Amino acid sequence: MGNDHDEHKNHEFYTNCTIYFEHLRNKGVSDFEFEDEYYFTMPAISNH
């Protein structure tokens, strides 16, 4: 079905989010709006 591309994109997205969250933590800032969206969306993405 060609899910390799999707898998790669999802992994890339997940990695970028992890880096983003770490960056925020290091600055002592939080982006609750994005975090809510991320945690709401993540299960849907990873269950494929």
C-alpha cells in the first residue's frame, strides 16, 4: 500500500515534535495549545 512514506513522515513529525517540546522545556515555556493538538492527534496517526 506504500505506507513506507507515511511511516517516514510520521516518524519525522514525531521526532520534530520531540525536539520542539525539549526546546520549550529548556526555555521554561509551554505551548499547551499545540500539546493538546499533538496528544489528541498522535493516537490516530500511530494506529495505522
